[in-house]
Amino acid sequence: MCIRDRIYAECDSLDVSMVINNAGVMQVGLEEEYNQQDRINMIQTNCIHYVLLTQHFVEKFQKRQNKSAFIYVSSAISDFMASSTGVYGATKIFNEYWSDYVYYEYGNNKQIDVYCLKPGYVNTNLSQGRVEPLKVGITAKACVNAALRQLGHTKKSYGHISHQIIDILGTFSTHYITMKITKFLADRFLQKPKQKST
């Protein structure tokens, strides 16, 4: 039994009111550095499961007496072109588009809240060992608290105030300074961890 089927089985007897699609795999590097299965696994984890979990729970949400919610976790990286992030960035763009679609189809009925969170750097296992260029990383708890405060008030945001500021600066630099500054910052963020010498 795959993990998705286990989730369905364990949730069938529960009154689930919120689904948070936060599963994610991040691989950075040039295309020749990864085999095809690595890329397939990243796309399945970051995209396919979002769709299938939505499909499973949306009918249940429509039948609930109380309000329900879908939260989709994308990333600020979906707004910036950065070296070595092609597939990962594309999956995050997919997450944002999918959230917009679910909002369009189901979020307007006031029974289901749909929210897309596009955080910047969050100190988690996914970001472990990566360089944080602007020292605006936040804890996972701060990220969650910011997202929950905005649920029901907007369909999409960067969540925490520090990430909203970085987005404004990124947009400004993209449009008015040069793409090179944005690329430099993104490349610094996505540097591979340095190998420790033995």
C-alpha cells in the first residue's frame, strides 16, 4: 500500500477539515547531474500528489457542514529564474497554478478556503546546508503561523513579512536594476553545501 492510500484509509473515518499540501523534494544542479528517475520522483512528489489529494478530499469538503481549506505550498523561487533550479522551480510554478485552479473552481463558494503559500527561505531539513543570502530565513513555526493568519483573507501570499519584503525587493531588482542581481541572490541561496574535508 502506497503512502497516499494509507492517508486515504486513515482519514476515511475522520472529519478532515484542512489539507496542507507541503510534500516537497528539492534537487538543484544542472540537468546532466541527475538521472531521469530523480526528476520523475521530484515531479511526482511535488505535483502529482497535490492533484490526487485534492481530488480525494474536494468532494468530502463540499459535503461538510463547516468550512474546509486547502493550503498549497509553492515557493518564492517560482518568481525568479535561478541557476540549477529548472525542474524544482517548474514544480513550484505548477503548485501555484494548481492552487489558482482549485480556487477558481471551488474557492468562490465560501465553503472551501484555498490558499497558496509562497515562502522564501525557511529553516527546515529541505534547506539544510544551503547558503542563506540575505539572512531573512524564518523558522517553520513562524512560516506556519503567518500562513494560518492569512488563510481565508487572501488566495496567495509569501506568508511572513520578511518574505514579502524580499519579494518586493526581488520584483524591484528584476524590473529596475537587472536580472543579474536577482540571479546572484538566488544562486547564493542555492549553493550546494561545501564538502567537509576529512
